[in-house]
Amino acid sequence: MKRKHSGDAYENNAVKIVLERFQFPLSITEKAPKPVPISYNPITLGKFSLTKDKRKFSDGGSVPAIKKNVPFPIDLNVGFSDWTDSSAVPTLDPLLHWVCHNNFSLDNVDVLTYRGLLKKMSMTKFDSYKNHWCVRLTKVNTSIIMDEIETEDKKKAKLNDSRQQKLFQYYGHKFEECVLKIESDSEVDIVVTSKLGKLRYLFAAEVDGVNADGEIVELKTHRVLQTEHHKKAFRQSKLLNTFLQCYIAGIKETGFGFRDNRGFIKHIKYHSTDEVESICKGDWDKSDMMQSLNKVMDWAVSLVKPGKVYHMFYNGQDKIELIEVENISYIPDWFTEHANKDSDSW
């Protein structure tokens, strides 16, 4: 089905010509049957480090350890006035570099991406905030490369963030700085492989720190839970996000620093990922979300054709859309050459 440019917000921001359009209904209001468990066993293959500006890649890297004795209270406001947010939409280049550097075969990889996108897509049907997202897909040999597109709307929203929003973002940065033994100005990502349904994934996931046993721990901050409403919102949003972030990457533990209204943390509470799931029983079900992710990705992969570029997006409605757009090459030549050599060897 050929369609002309329709003026959709995502199309205006990202593409010039829409060649074809497909829709995946989410049926958000439809009562779901009892969730069917789906097998999912992520395995860490390696890691790489990146400088904070995302410009310098190094294979390997050391994940900072959590300090044994953290002095309380922690004032998360210290340094905020001098802080500049340097975060950006991550690119897949570091993962592609890792693949080439390690001469990793893509023969059995269906999708290359990063954890954040899988998390967003898995919770789309269940996200009460209806957060929008937009990804770009293309196929190199038999593997689909999927990365995020930052739309103009998101760029404007970031520029218009209130001081309070920026402060809360800084709190997470400051919490890690105070709790971890940080020895370098670099982030560390693990490279994970997993199979969900029929598809095999290879993705990167940024990690925070490790405990005394060398196990990765995801660190978060949140306000002190004072009312039942606070607790319910915490389970349905913050714990949902945190659980998926951990579960998808195979991380077994999370630590929450609870702050008061002044931004002071007085204690940290650690939970295993299984405990988080148990705490939220009745609020959400991981099988629902993983089944939803599996169905959406099966649908998208079946439509993506070699040599073409697609955008897939969710804009808060009851559907996910996939559009074929202008074929503007964006995969680095050095990666395409590696993938072609890998393909020729089989």
C-alpha cells in the first residue's frame, strides 16, 4: 500500500517521503487473557567502555564497585549548579565496533539493538504515561539493525525541561558518584545475547556498579514513599521500568536510594530482581510484557526487507506504526564490510 506524506509528527521530524505504511494494533483496552510464560535467558558475552561524550570506544572495561561504607545522609544537591547535562540519544556505533573488534559472527543474530529500546517496546501497552518512541530499522544481510531516532518534539521537550526535572536527573548522577568507587570518566556497557520466541538478539546495556560478589547492581533514586498512592505509583512505574531494565539484561539486583523532599538520602534498600517482581504482583506481569515485545518484533522483522530503511513508532495511540522511508544509508561502511565478510565465510 503506497501512501504519500501524511504530516504525521514523526514523519515531519525524521523523513521526507513515506513509501509504505503498516499498523500493529495494541488493543490496550482489551482485557488480556492469562499471560503465557515465554522463555528468556540473557547471557553476557563481553563489555566495552565509552567516554561520557560517547566518542571514545575501548573493548573491555572495569565496572565500578559499590562502596562498603557510604556516609549518610547523602546530599544530592551538591554540585548541581555547576552541572551540564551531556546525555544524548545513544548510537549503535559502539556495539558495532565491539562486533568488529571481536570478529563476532552475526550468522545467528536476528536483531542488533540496545536494551533501552527493548524496554520501551516491551512496556508500551502497559505504560500509563504513554511515552512516545521512534526507532529506525534496516537489514544488513540477515540481521536487522535497530536504533533510536530523537524526534524534534523530544529535542524541544529536553530544551524546555524545568529546573526540577533537571534536578531529578542530576540526583541519579550524583547518587552514583557518591555510592560507587569511580576510577575513570567512562561508562561501561555489557554486550548481551538472548533469544525471545524465534528471534535471537544482540544488544548493549549500560551498567552502574557491582556488589562485593562482582554481580552487577542497577542503582536508582526515588522519593520516600509516604502514602499508599506513592507506593502504588512506585510499583506501577518506577519498579516496572527498573525491573525490565534488569530482567532484559540479566541483572539480578537493584538498589534504591530513597530521598526526602530536600534531596537527602538516608538509606539504600536493595532488592533482587525476583523480589521486585514479587512486590509488584497484581500490578503488572513480565510474561505480558515479554509476549508483547515478542509479537511486535516478530511483526516488524517479517516486514523489513533488505536494502530498505524503516521507521517504527508509537505516539500514544492504540497502535504501533511501521513506515518504509527514503533509503538513506546510515550504517558505517566498516561495519557493512565486516558483515559481508562474515556472510561470505559461511
